[in-house]
Amino acid sequence: MRISAAARRYARALFSLAREAQRVPEIRRETEQMAGLLAESPELARALLSPLHPLAERRALLRALGARLGSSALVSNFLAFLVDQRRLIHFAVIAEEYARLADAAAGRARAAVVSAAPLRDEQRERLRRALAQRTGQEIELEVRVDPSLLGGAVATVGGLVFDGSLRQQLTQLRTTLTRGIHGGHQAR
């Protein structure tokens, strides 16, 4: 999911407040819970996002929802602020960026892995350890299968891409062979 500069600023502000209050994990759980609820309930999202509903009505709905979920004052006030600023529409992305910031602060990172076939537990663990060693962070794998890879896997951690797919290996082999044919047989 692409993140806008505004969503990144809001996530950083929330993260800063949560860190100051020493409540980063709790606030993460609350934001993920609220983002999940908004994603699961299009009617609720429409009611909170629609300018057809008066601002006071939307704020009251958020307060009631926050009370039902047991949301902290920090998250409740943050959501009210987003409603006031007409930025609640970006909440899912803000929550995702907040989670990334929380992971980074804790020395963790998520690796999006695309593999040609389902990975066995020992393959997952070997890949997780290798990525942890390369990045210096604790890695959590999110694996999905894409048979179009032919073989192997591609892992993305932050902005780094580790391409161990069969397609990439064949491309490297082709490049090596081409270089060897055109440049490797020189007279001695």
C-alpha cells in the first residue's frame, strides 16, 4: 500500500505521542483493531467518512465506538482529530505506517515473501534467519505463493529486495554465459 506524505506525518505524530506515553504496543493494537473494524464494515466507514453526516454526529459515533472497543484517550483523540481534518479516509495507511514505525523501534521488520510453491516450516525458518542476518533485525515473514515465479522466492524487507527466484537465477546465468562468450576467450 502506497503511503502519502500526510499519512506518514500523522503516523509519526501518533507514534511520537505513544512513545512519550510508553504505550507503543498498546496503541498499535488499538489502531490495528480500529483499522480492521473499518475495513470489515463498509457501512461504518461510510458513516464516519461521509460529509453528509454532520461532524458532531461522526465524532459521537467515534466516541461510542472507542468506548465499546476500550480505546485509550490517545487513540480516541487522534481519531477525532482525523475526522476534523478530513483525514480519517487515510486511517488504514496511517495504522500500517504506525506498525512499521513500532517494528523499527523494536528492531523488527516484516519481510514480504513471494514463493513459487508453499514453503515448509524449515524453509521458512532458514529464510527468516538469513534475512535477519542480512538486515540485522528480527524478521516476521508474510509469505504468499505465486506459481508464475517458476521456482525460488523473492523477499522484500523495507526497500531491499532479495531475489532468489529461478527467473532471476536464469537471467544471471544468461548474463554470465554471454559475458564469457563475448569476452572470455581472448588470446593468451
